[in-house]
Amino acid sequence: MRHPDWVVRLAALLAAAERRAFDARRWNCALFALAAVEAVTGERPAFRVLPDLAGSADSAGFPRVAPLLARMGDIVLAPGPDRLGVVLDAGRAAFVGPRGLVRAPITACAHAWRVE
């Protein structure tokens, strides 16, 4: 279930992450996705670390949806290189970049998970 004030919580996460640079151990796409799920649901999901990001994301138990059906707060995966991000609105997603968040069109995403 989404937390009653999930929109405010997600906005706070995005504001805090806006200029937070990628760090392989401390701030990467998986940690960003986990923080987004926690902001939206109020709980940190259990998951397994698997050889690929899509498998690891699947292990959290959220249902897959087509990226074009993803809504604000859902998790997405963009390829080349694979990276997890969070949907900002019907057309864009945010990802951890070298100097902070970067935005990409949702059409660049290969998979999406509905965060409920």
C-alpha cells in the first residue's frame, strides 16, 4: 500500500537526491530505487541480489507493468547500461547520474514495476 503522504515523501527524496552524485557503494541506482519504494510505501522492500538488475527488482515482489503504463512512484529499468530509476510523471523517469539526478523519457525504459 502506498503511504498516505507518499507524494510529499517522494518529492523530498527527489529534492535531496537532485545533486547527489553517483557513488558505487553509497549512492547507486539500486539504492535510489530502494529509497523511492520506501518513500512511496513507508517500508523498505525485501529483495535478493541477483546477477541482473531486472531479476533483483523482480525479487521484491512488485508486479511488472509495461513502461508506458508506469505511474509516478513506480520503478523502471533503462538499458545500456542497465539502471533503475523512478517514474516522475507519465513521460519521464529520474536516474542517478554522475552529478545528480538525470531525467530520461519513459520510452527509454525496458521494464517497470508497479509500487503498490
